[in-house]
Amino acid sequence: MSTKTTGTFVPASETFVETKSNGPPYASKPTYGEFGGKQSSGSEIPGYYGKIRRGDLLPITTWWQFEVSGSFSGGREYKDSAGTTYTQAKPHTNNWPAGTRAYIDSTFASSFIEPDLLDNVATRAFVSLTSSTHDSLTFAAELGKTVSMFRGISSRILDLTSSLSPNKWASAWLEGRYGWRTLSYDMQSMAKAIEELDKRSQFYKATSHTSDNQHVVETSSWTHLDSTLENTLDINVEVSYRGLCVGKLKPPSFGGDLITTGWELVPFSFVIDWFFDIGLRLQALSSATLTGDYSIGAGTKTTISGTSTTSILSSSGTGTYQYISNNATANMEATLVTRAPHPVGFLPSWNPRLDSLKVVDLVSLLIQRFSK
């Protein structure tokens, strides 16, 4: 509502909170533990309590909840051809017309969810549950390389301390990263596998996690009265992904399969896996023939925070009504949580996992390759 005034213009503000879900909030219980939402009575699963008493495996249900909160502040001043000034001491729909963003909705929040990452965490959880704790077959296949690492280690260290050869330093770096570090992990997984030999449980669970961060700036402009207005959306977005696999099957403590071991023995297969998750999909393919009762799901938590600001970009000063000022800001925080059953994926996807250490690895590999 606009009011005629001759006094000082004071911008106003108001707060808002909005919550939406696909049913009553927290209307379904995840499979054996909190997953993408709070627990409740599990009313979406028919015969829920009976299934609990019988020890049945509960399915992962589809659920989502969206909440946005924040505040609007600002307002606008304009005058007519007679010089009368009008004020509106709070944001108006003209501050954010169609095509701009007055506040964040669930559709916009869900647009940041990457299907490939969702598929990746679900598949990794399945592989973690169904693969052996210790990959004995790959360990045996690479035993020769392991033994050769111990031979002449003292002379290699002495040679390294007295040499500035990039090739020798690159070789030492890669040996530490993919020789001794890998051997350390093998020993840890072997110890864990021995501990799990006598483990007995009705259900076994595996999870996987990853996250993605973005900084998004969107601008749009439009004309109202005699002015061109501009809106800027400036937000930070974090999406956390979680895969979950629960099953009535115990993963083997020691084992392995020819498909994944063959891939591990391919030269530079680990470099390819930095960009395409081929190794993961081969492991999933190897486990696909397993029989047993299991449930797979994936969930996300998208957190968005930032501002939506409108201001006058330019003014012709010739209209019947002329803007004196038109400023409005929305400070917003939004959270979208989702959960759904998810199938195992077998097709490799583009999933770059480069970090600073892998960049050093890549440089060391190139030095080795071109220094010979």
C-alpha cells in the first residue's frame, strides 16, 4: 500500500519463515537410523511395527522437506508530474517481478543437486557393503611389487639425499604415495578383516559421503515507471550427498574378484579413476550377482544463504511517475533435505576428484614419463 507523505522516508523490514514437505514433517522413518531427516512413527511404511518385531528389513522411503527463512528490508520513493512524493515503506512486488528472485523456493534449491554425484554415493555405499574388507586377490597380484619396494630401500634413500634429480624425487614421491601408503592401508584392512571374522549382526550397514560447494551470482533487469531496475542474487550453496545401503548379508572379510583386480593392474588405471569412476562401477558389477535382502538409498542436504538486492540502474526522468529511490534487500537462508531409494549404477560417469596432492602425483608421473 502506498501513502502520500511529506516527511522523511524510513525503509521498513519484515521477516518470513516457510516450511514445506511431501507430507506431515518427518512423516517416515529411515532404515535403521537417522538418514536425511528426523525419525518418527514410520507411518508411511505399512505394518511398520510388525516389521520391526519380525526383524524385517525396512525399505528406504521417499521424503523431502524445504525450509526458507530471512527478512525483507527497504522500500521505494517516487513522485508524480506535479511533484507530489509517494513512499512505500516496505518492499513491493515491483521490487521483484517475474523473472527475478524475491526468495528461494524448493525447485530452485533442487536445481543444484547433481544426479551423477547422487548415483555415485549410492553405488559406493552398495560396493562398501558387498565388497570384502580386505582385497586379498589384488594384494596377492601385487605382492611382487611389494617385495621389490623393500629391496634396496636404504640405498635409494641415500641416493635421494645426495641427488637433485627431478626424476628420482618424482619416483620417491610416487613410491611413498602408491607404494608404502597403499601397503599401510592394506595392513589396516587386513587387521580389520581379522577382527570381523567373529562379528555377528542381523543387519549390516555402509554409508558414503561427498559434498559440493558453489558461489552463484545472478543478475536481471527490467523497466518500471521511468527507470531500469536491476536485481542481483548473490548466494553460497553447499550440497551434501549421502549414500546408504543396509542389508541382511555379511560382507566377506577376505576376498576379491578378477574384474576389479584386472582393472587395478592396468597401468595408470588409478589416474583414470580420478576423472571417471570406472573402478567403482566394475566393483558394483561384480557384486550385482549377490543374493540377499538389501536396501539402497541416497539423500541430499542443500544449504543456501545469501541476498537478493534490487536497485535503480538508470532513470530517464521523463515519465509521469519518476522514481526517487527503489531499494530492497532480501536476506535468505534455505535448506532442502531429500531422501529416496536409489538403484545401483553400472555406467561410468564423469566424476573428477583432483586435489592438491593428486596434482603433485600427476606432475610426478609426467616427470617420470618425459625424463627417461
